[in-house]
Amino acid sequence: MTKHEILEPIIRQGVYTHHSLSHLIKEIEAHDEEHQFTQHDFEELASSQDFFKKVLAYGLTIPFFGYFENNFDLCFNEIKNDPNDEY
């Protein structure tokens, strides 16, 4: 596994600068692009990184985003259009 393959989900989910990943990212970035991380290397990197494990499992994403987005829009419009301005 390459450095890029490990860092890609971190970057894609927008948590590259998250404080809880700073030590992990420094360790990964210290290697050349060509360096191949072994399974053992990767397990050691991820062993105590619960947040990193969520990133790798795309656990930071909202499941059923379409449903969430639709409900959010409905709620927003209901509040915005409230004739009594009770919200």
C-alpha cells in the first residue's frame, strides 16, 4: 500500500488537518512516494486510531444522504415559510 493510497480517504473526506490525525499523517508523510507499507506497517499505524478507522470506512459520511438532504430541505422550507414566524 502506498502513501497516496493511505492518505487519499483522509484528504477526500476533508480531515487531513484534523488534530487527531496529525501524528499519524506526519508518520506517513515521512516516507517517500515509492515506499510500500506492509500489512504489518498499516496495522501498527491504525492500531490506536479510532478516528482514522472511521475515515477508512467512510464512517464520516451521512448514510442515505439523499433522504437526509430531502428532509433537510423540507424542514428548511417549512421554517422559512412559517406565516406566524414561530421558529
